[in-house]
Amino acid sequence: MVVYLGGDNTVAAAVTPLLKASYSKVFYVGETVGAAMVIKVVSNMLCCVHVVAMGEALMLGKRANIDLRTFWDGIRLSVGNSFVWETAAPEVFKGGDYDPGFSLDLQNKDLQLGYDMARKFKAEYQYGAQAACYIVPKILEDALREDLRAPGFDDWEYNNVIQRGSLNVTHEGIPDEGHRGGK
């Protein structure tokens, strides 16, 4: 599990060894108080969206009379693959307990927190039906007069690599992970 850590860099550095004993990754997000919570809540919101989309996709495959294992493997080879697709779909296939480690109460809490954050930061948006599928961030940039560009991506490219039946993305032309750590 990953823990997101924000706040004063000196304090964060002091508690990082303790956190590393309990988590597989400590991800320092910078000095902005509350940034770690925003990242964690949005991550959980995206997971929820992926679960809903996965359920819809699985039912579509089933109703189209496609063998679900074949359907799952086919999506794993595509841009539609995700952590949720890789882990939650097999949980559904085995007729399991649908991951009791994270309850609907917790999921609903994160969705509400995300909604509250969107209202607080005025991150609501609207877009036209003919807009490109990735246009939502651009609409937000224009409406909120905030630029979402990040330094170091001018030469960014990606490649798809299939490993053990899963699509993996490799990134080229961007700085190493070591650039993180604050302002």
C-alpha cells in the first residue's frame, strides 16, 4: 500500500522511516497542507469509476456472448487495461467476496469528499459532445485560468509493451521519478 505524505519537508523526512516500515511506498507530495488527502481521495474516486466501468464492460461482453476469460484477456492487451481490470475482474470471476478490505461506506466517504473538494476548488466543468475525449482537462484550464502543463514533458512519448498478457506503458523523454519532493 502507498501512503501519501505532505507538509513541512523536515517533518516529512523525520517520519518517513517510520512510514516505510508499514507501507510499500511513501510518496511525498510537497509542502501544501492537504495535498496528500486530495491525491488519496481522487485515487479512490478513480478506482470507483474503474469498478463501475469494469462492471458495465463485463456485462456488455457477457451479453455479446463473448467468453469472459477471452474478453478479459483482450482488454488486458489494450488501452482499456487498468489495475482494477487486472485485479477486480478476476475477483468477480471467481465469485468471491468482492474485496471486503474496502467497504462501500469508505468508498462513499471518498466520493463525497471528492465532490466537496470539486465544489471548494470550483473544479466543475461542461463540454460539447464533439470535443475530443481528453478535452476535459483543457476545458478546466480555460474555465479556471489554470495551466496543467508540467515541466519536462516536451519530449514525452510512450510505448506499449505486453508483458505476461498485460499491457504496460513505458514512458520516454521525461525526467526520472527522483524529481518529486516539493517545490
